[in-house]
Amino acid sequence: MNKKITLNINGSRFDIDIEVEFAHFLEQQLEKDLNMEGSNSFKTLLQAYIRKNYDLYNQEIEIKRLLERIK
């Protein structure tokens, strides 16, 4: 089953269909980074993208550290 999430970027509306199981998590994350009620600029979108990649980078480092401890 899918759920629709709507984002406005530079005045354009984007509807995204995603699995319901993932939707709640994604909505929480989007609300932290973007304006869910109004329009977002490309700059805001790029900043959110970079923040999320930085989070992934840190997670990757932590996973590698944990794997080294396990070995």
C-alpha cells in the first residue's frame, strides 16, 4: 500500500508515492529539513541533501569502527 507525500519546490508541486511503512519516517525527516506547508528553494533542497549525506557519511564511519571492534 502506498501513501502520497507532497513537496513544493520553487513553486512546483511534487507528489511522491511511497510505501506506508516508510512514509511516517520520511515525513518526520522531511519536516526537519524542509517547509512542508510552503515552497522550498533549490538552495534549501540542496542543503537538506548535503545534511543527509553527511549523516550517511558519519554512519558509515561508525559502522566501520564497530566492524573493527567485532574483528
